[in-house]
Amino acid sequence: MSARGNILVADDDAAIRTVLNQALTRVGHDVRVTSNASTLWRWVAAGEGDLVITDVVMPDENAFDMLPRIKKARPELPVIVMSAQNTFMTAIRASETGAYEYLPKPFDLTELINIVNRALAEPKRPQVDKLGDEQPESMPLVGRSPAMQDIYRMLARMMQTDLTVMISGESGTGKELVARALHEYGRRRNGPFVAINMAAIPRDLIESELFGHEKGAFTGAQQRSTGRFEQAEGGTLFLDEIGDMPMEAQTRLLRVLQQGEYTTVGGRTPIKTDVRIVAATNKDLRTLINQGLFREDLFYRLNVVPLRLPPLRERSEDIPDLVRHFFKLGESSGLQTKRISSGGIELMKRYPWPGNVRELENLIRRLAALYPQDEISAEIIESELKTGDAPSPDGGGLLPENLSISQAVEHYLQRYFASFGGELPPPGLYQRVLAEVEYPLVLASMTATRGNQIKAADLLGLNRNTLRKKIRELGVNVYRASKQP
């Protein structure tokens, strides 16, 4: 039985007030509604309410401006904020001002009620204003899709912690961008952010790069050199492409995570370290574990908070926002801002984007530099999205609807290889492609069965426990799958 509470609702939309009033009353709560911030503040100041639900943009005051006053007057009062301005910065602002939870509009009513019940059932504890003196104004992440909203909310929760985060995703999805956001908007923002790409460093030099070395530790070591751990002291160390780390270095890294200290190459004195670790990979680390190429104990140390970045093809509704964002960024390089016709945008939404957001950014910069017209037509977009010398089953740049699964995969791989401009993609392609097929297959099966795992397991021909393991490993959102029409 959930705790019953007195809930204060503030929203200038009469329909939302009515829906929330009816839904919350139906499950046993007492509800008071208002259309303005001043009335809400009067109720809060008078000691009324066990929980507040408020829209961010109100006719008389922004909720984020009012939240610090609420936290000062009633530090134990949980506040849930809702906003149609569902950007990364909205989620961060909600977290920084001490909101209990942030929900983008349109919201799921069942999810909101569950959050309300959880907030009322938790022991009352003050929520402090975590807002720093300096407010970053840049927009590090762009997109309003449900997939990105999940990312924003997860990041907002992680900002004020030092938990180790494992970011997974294809090349070009923005893993380092997310790592930098965790640092620049978190508690270690005043410390250094140091990144190291395991795939870009010779394997025999990785230990020295990470931990530093003493003079004479090996041939060519003519003086002492600091490592990335020492450089990142007090800040964040981003370990990109962690799956390419050699086993010897993995053992050293595990010691750091377990004991909080390391020794330089050739050194004997343990050095204490205080860094936050954020790791990233575009490989299936569990497959590497099975192959004996990655330590299982290290995986669990790094995978404290798993965060999967969706490929661009899974959030194509974000493409218009991303296009505007990249055109705007181009202005700083002297490029002219343009617009893309509605037909061109639709073509871009249907394109599979094997190079993900990085490929889209490169396209926008090319459009801004090479085409004089203010509006880029659908014909230009179609021409640009063709794979050039790479053969295409349909002879064009878009994915036909009548392809078999094998033809579609072949079509995707041709574009994927072409996106590297004649270079080879990173190693591990076989497992990467299998993982890419596995995720949408499990998601589609869960969606088709409305989240029923027994039916989905039968549909896939899998044991139910095997399906549960796949759902957990792949990060399939079971709740969203059950809500699909």
C-alpha cells in the first residue's frame, strides 16, 4: 500500500491540471491545483503539501528560479518538475536546483504516479541546492527523443556522484561528449579532464601512458614521465576504447580501482590517486571476457553505471535539432547557416547513418561549405547520401523497403565501410554487427508481445532466463517496449 499524501500541482495548462488531479485522486492522494507559481509558493510557505509537481515555465515565474526558495524554506519537500523544453540542460538544471525528479512532456502518467508514490514512501531528507557559481551555457548534447531523455535523466543523477560509468555505443555516437558532460557539470568540474584512447596507443606503451614511468624503467626512458592518472588527479580520467587495453594493463587498472593506488612503471612506491573513472567501448566486453581477452572482475568494477548511447538511426526524430545545432556551430568557423527542405529532412530521417552523429556533422559542414543556396533541396541531400564508389543494392542513397534482412545488412555494411573514407573500421566488426542485430531483434520481439517476456522468449526460441540476461546485457527498455502501440 503506497503512502497517501497531499500533493500540490502547478501548471498553466488546464488539461494537465485536470488529468493529474483525477489520476492522483483516484489512487488515494489529496490534490490541490493552481495555474501560477505565486499561489504554489504561498501554499509551500504556509507549510502545506507533502509533495510538489510543477511545470518549469509558469506565467509569473520560472520554477527553477523558485526551487531554491522552496529548498530553503522546506528542504525535505520533494519537488517533481515537468517541462516541454526537454533538453539536456533542463535535466541538468532540475538536478542542480534540487528537484526530486525531472519528467519531460509528454510524460507517462503511470510513471509519474510511481515516482510520486516512491517519493512519499522514502524517508524525508533535505535536498540541497547543488547549483554552482558558474553556469555553463553551452549545449553539449542535443536531441528530444525518448532515447535521449533517458540519457539526460541518467546523466543528471550521476553528476553529483563519483560512481564509475561505462559508456557503450557505436563509433560516432558521442561517447567522449557524454564523458565530458559528466565531468564539466559534475562535482569535479574544477579538476582536469584527461582522455586516453587505448586503440591509438601501442600496446607496449599503454602502462607507461596510464601510470607514468621512472627514469631508466625501459630503453629510451631518459627521464621520469607522469602518466594520465597523475595528470587527472582530482578530476576525471576517460578511458576510451577500454576493450583494446592489454591484459597486463587491465591487471594494473584493477588494482587502482580496488585499492585507490598505483605504482609507476619501474617504480616501487605506491601513489594514492583520487580520480573519477569513465570508460567507453564500442565492443561487446562480455564477448571479450568469454574469449579471455578482458578480465571479468575488471568489467564489474567499471560497469557500475552502464550507459548505452543509441545510434542515430534509433533516434531519427532528433535529426532536425542536430542539423540546426551543427549549422550554428559552423558559424564559428565562418560557414554560412543554411536550412534543409522538409523533403531533405525526411530523406535524412530514413538514412541509416552508419557513421552516426559524427557522419551527420560532417555532412552539415560539407553542405554549408559547398552549396551557395540558402535552402538545401531534397535532391542535393539524396545525392550527398549516396555511397559514391560503394555499390548499393538499389543504386541510390536510401534503403529500399523491399530488401531481405541479409540484403539490408549488406547495404548497411557497404555504407559503414564507406564512412571510413577508404580506411578500415576498428577491429571487432564481427561481434559488433552481431550485437547491432541482436538489440533491435530483442526490442522488436518485446514490443510485439507488449513486454511479455514469456511470449517474447517463445517467439525468439530462447529460454526465459536467457532472454532476461539478454535484456539486461543489451539494455533493452522493457517498460517502453510494453507501452508501444
